[in-house]
Amino acid sequence: MSERQTCLMLLWHMHQPFYKDLVEGVYAMPWVRLHAMKDYYGMVAMLKDFPEFHATFNLVPSLVSQLQEYARDEAREQAFDLAFRPANELTSIERERLVELSLQMNVRNLVERFPRLRELYHRINLGNLRESVRFWSDHDLRDLQVLSQLAWFDGIYLSSDETVRSLVRKGHGFSEGDKVLVRRKELEIIKVILEEYRSAAERGQIEISTSAFFHPILPLLCDTQIAAESRPGVRLPAFRYRHPEDAVGQIRAAIRLHEDVFGRRPKGLWPSEGGVSDEVLTLAVREGFKWTATDEGILSRSLQLPFNRRADGTLEEARELYKPYRFNAGGEHISVFFRDHYLSDLIGFVYSNMQPEAAAHDLHQRIRAAARNAGDTPKVIPIILDGENAWEFFPGNGREFLKSFYARVVADPSLKAVTASEALDICGEGSLTHIAPGSWINSNFDVWIGSEEDNRAWELLAGARDFFERDKNREIRRPANREDESPPDNLAVPIKRVGQRAVNYAPTGLIDATIDGRETNYFEWIGSMLYLPDAGSGSMHGVCNYLDALYYGCGRSAVYLRLDFAPAFTRENLSFEVRIAIEGDCNARIHASASEGKIGTIEFWKDD
């Protein structure tokens, strides 16, 4: 590399939350599978066409572990099941759910590519799915099942795999056999993803970094009080959460998985959401990491130097930003990259609205201008952003934009695309003895702490964590008092308050109901209060209604409660538990369990 060359350190952050419900063993969301087909494979596979372009990929362990389960065809996921269930076996509720799940995608760039899928989409009234789907034939549903999956396939497969190409050419009138082929191809893509990354790392074209296993915000996990340093005056939870040992456990679990999957120890740690603090960097040093990264706003606050941008987006303090910094901790150190926020966000939020060639040209020229501003010393321009979410909004899944950009960088003798570790071998470093705590979102932690709901979550987490800490060394035994082994009822109260247009009918009189699981006669519940959930708030709005109706009221000697469950819930859940808390002058709790569709135990507590 010549002295006048500029290093471009591009880091694609690949992440998904852990969607699997460990109690039910079911994936709540389909995004790991869908982005696996559309993004995770293609983003690394396309680099084969640009062998001189080096890049860094951050693969979050919670994503990696889920990809492994999908690759083994062991993942249970409702959207996956409905997409390949024989159309003539779907119930009316399942048909509605299939349509909801199938069309959760970008209309312009995914739906509109397939004429038949576009036709089906425009036949849907999202406000009244039941009526929209009522007259759909099995033929319609099969076409939706196949095309809604093909829409997520990576362009490499859509253009080069003959089986997939034949299905695209067919366009409509798909058979159950076609669905079998699509499912096989989905698993085929997912099975090669991690090997594709390992292969690219072994040939030296990419570096793979990691994050804490379940993507927690490490500074807050170490100490929630740190939020007050990043934003003085922030309202903190009533109970302080301070467990740096849990952060260490998350980091070590990430290292173990990385070594198992990729055959080497990671050198880089991307802290979740770019969240850093002195304590987190010190932990990273102790666990052997060589580099980490966060946002330019953190560097600005750490140096107490405002970063000002000119009208063209270039930075007046470019010389300070475009180099890694050495953070010293106990005689050892870790190097920190600070991403160019402006250039990173252009890719994430702006270039999708431009023609691919024009966007690639604009980014290339802005990088050159940024390099000129930083002078003649060796420099590195870090561009760091999500590697999956933006592409749904780009024409052609962003592939033409990336190909054009990669080609321009490779052809430019003044630029050299390098991995993070390669950049450290080339560029000189600054020095930091303190890093301002914060994340890559507004240089603070406001997204995760400070609001009433966030603070309540931290308080409940602290209580649960303290409970397990007290009990972890005790011999497992059944306590005499059930309250010692049963989770507190407040854990069943939703933290997030979602406004719903529910209907409440006031009571009209005393009731005298027979408790036998059925409506014995029309009049026995007629005087009760009636609560009706908003039927319009379905899964498209993030709400699942398990109840059709709730009746409650008073008799001469008892309080009566009746729950009418939604038919779909009772079909899918033969065993479940209902917890009821009655609060007021006289507090009481009721726990009722159902097994195999029948009421089991009912327990009642009255607080003294």
C-alpha cells in the first residue's frame, strides 16, 4: 500500500434478536430465515467477483445459532409452516394468517417484481382480511405461498439456479410439488451461509467479528448508572442493575461459538448498538480482543471536540476521525474505530432513492473528498452499518449499487478496501484514556433506559436476576410455599402499553352463574360486565388477541369471571395457564391451569 492510499474499512453488521421462545420451542418471527435467503448469503458470496475488495462482517451469535437450527431443519416457525402446508388443509383462520405473514415485505421492490404476486396483493384489504380471503381458491393460496417465498430469494439464486429460474418463469399455477422444491431450495441456501463466510475468511478476503451472544447493551448490563453519565438528568430505574459478570459470560459464550463455527478466535468485538464505556472496553481487553468500534459522536464527546460538517458533508476535523484510537487498560490496550456517521447513513437511508450507478458514484466521490480533507498521513475511513435491513428498499436488493461501488473502489489507486485488522497494521493510532459512554444512536442510551416502560423492564430484570443469584447454589427442591417457586404475577403484566379500542359494557345487575364450562342458559350472565378486545388489532399491528370476550360481575355471595377464548387459541394451545390478579381494597390472585383442553387445577390466594 502506498503512503498516499486511504484505507476504507467497511463493516457490515449482521444481526437478529433471538426469536425462539425457549418454553414453546417456536420462533416468534420469520426474519432470520427470510434475511438468510435474501441477504446473509448474497452479501458475502458476491465478493467473489471482487477479490481485491476486503471487508469486515460482524455476525451476532444469536443470529448464528438460529441459522444453525434452520440449517438442520429443526426450527419451528408458524410462517414457515403455513408457507408450505397443503393449501386444502388450511383452516379459515390459518388462511388469514398466511396472507398476513406472506405480505410483510416491501411492495415496490419485492412484491411488484412478480405479476401474479402483485395481483394477489391488490386483492387484499388489510383492514378486513377475513372478507378479502373468503373467496380465495386453493389455487390462489398456492400461488401466494410459492411467490411470497421466491420474493425473498437472493438474486444469485434467482438468476443462476435452474430450478428456481424455472419456477420464476412459470409465474403462476403452482402445484404442491413446486412448494416442495421451494422449501428444499430455501434450506439449501441456509445450509451454505456459514460455510460461505468461513471460506471467505480463510482466503483472507473478509474478517469476521462478533458481539455479545444475545446482543445485550453491554454498558447497561455492567451498570445501569452509566446512563446518567451519557445524559445527565436521565430518569433511572428504581433498582440499580450491575452485573459485569453477565457481560463477561455473554462475551465468552460468543467467543466459544465463533471458534466452533469459524475455526478461529475473533479479533474484533462489535459492542451491541455500538454501546461502549470504559468498563466494557476493559472487559474486551481482558478477553483478548484487539479492536472494537462505535460511532463518531462518541469520539467527539471523548475528545470534547465538536465535529462540524461542511455543506458538502465533509468533516472539518477529518484528521481526528479517520484513524483508530488505542484505549489503554491495565497495561494492555484495544484499538477503537469510530465510524463516519454521515457516509454510513447515506448507504442506510439515502441511496435507495437514487439510481444504483449514481449512488455508487456519489459515495465513491464523497470518500475521496473525505480522504483529501484528512491530509497526506495514512488514514482509515470506517463505514459501519446494518448489512441486511437497507436492501429491501433498494431496487434489485442493492446488488447493482454494491457491485458498482466495489468496482469503483477496486479500480481507484488512491483507495484500498481492508479489513479492520489490516487497517491496524497500516494506520497510526491516536490515544484514549477515557471513552465517553454511549451508543451509535445519539451517543447515549435513551433507546433502552429512561422511559417508564424501559425502567420497569430493568427493575423486573433486576428482581429476577437477584432471585436466581440467591438460589443458584441451593439444592433444587420443591418449596413448601408455592409462592417461592412460581414467577410473580407482575411478570405477566405487559410492560408496553398498547392502546386498543376495546369495548366495556357496564354491569346491569347481580348474576348467579353455574360454573360448568358452558353457558347453561341465556340469562345466567346477562347482568355481568362485558369486555370485548379490539378485533381489528391483529398480528399486523403486533397484537394477538387470545380472548373473544371477558365477562365478570358480582352475585350475592361470589364474584364471577368467565373467559371465552378465541377458537384459534384453543385449537393451537391444549395446555396453558391463566393468571388473574384482583387489585383494590382486597387483593387476590387466581391461577388456573388447563391441560389437554380441560381445566386442571385452580388455586386462589387472598392477601391479608
